Amino acid sequence: MTQTRIWQSVAACLLSLVLTGPAHTEPTSDAQGQAETEADTESGVEQPVVTDEDFAKNLIGATYSGSFELEGWTDQGGGLVLPPIYVHHYNRKDGTILVVTAKETGSTANFEITDTLLANKPHKSYTFSTSCMKGDDYALRFMGEVSGKDASEWWTNLRKAWEIDIETGKISDVGVKGVKCVNPNW
């Protein structure tokens, strides 16, 4: 008798599985996925960490028109290097610097990001400048971590320097010799 009840219970369980079908998940919409991600975050499930380097690399190739806003970053300005290349400078509350170069595309998306530069917070008494030049070339295609005296129009005390390629918009390290930056207080 006991054996019959066990078999009846097993049969009932199997029947309920057959009738309800296998367990599966439906794809979620972006809103559902975001809500689940937020719920996971609140419940203590760790999300993958996006490094600053990955964040900056992922910007390359993005297109935009008008201004380019980045959440968590303060726009410090920028402008035309030489047609068609533009530079834009951002900083974050922790002092991290992000520089974005973009090329004018002429399409409905006016600009395409060509390169990015991440730099640590400048050392004490130094500032970051995107308004630097080298020699007699007055194109401001150089950037640097620089310091100087307020009475001087040009500052030449650089710790690091970078150059923006005026054809591609790519950023590269360069030596500091001969590079000077406009005094930001001038």
C-alpha cells in the first residue's frame, strides 16, 4: 500500500512537470535588464567593473553633434586644433583628466572621436593644459602637465607632454623639450 502511494506521488510530480513544460527564461528588454541590474546591485551581486582605460577606449569611434557630455566628468573646454581636428578636456572629482580628440565628419553626426587620453591628477602646483605649442608652430596641438609663474604668458616647466596628430587626431607621448603652454590665468 505504501509503495502504491509513493508511485502515485511520483506519477503526479511527473505529470505536473509535463503539463507545465520545461523551465526557461525570456529575453529581457533593456528597461527590464537595467531594473534587474539595479536590483542585483542593491542585493549585493557585484557588477563587472569598467576600468577608466576601457571607458576611454570605448569612446573611440563614437559620433556626436553639438556638445559631448560625459556623466561624472566636468567639461573644462576645448576647441579647434587645426581643421578638421578638435580637442576637448574633462576632469573628474578625483582629479583624473580625460582628453578627447574628434574629427569633423561633415555628416549629420558632426564629429567622430578619434582618440582619448587619460592622465592622473596633476602634481601639486601643476595644471593640465590643452593649449600648448612647440617652436614657432602656433598650432595648439600639444598638451601637457605644466607649471609656471603668473607673470609669464607662457609656461615652460612641463612634467609630461603629448602631441595631437593634425591629420588623424591620434594622441602620442612626446618629450617636453621646446613645448610651452599658455598660462591659464593670462
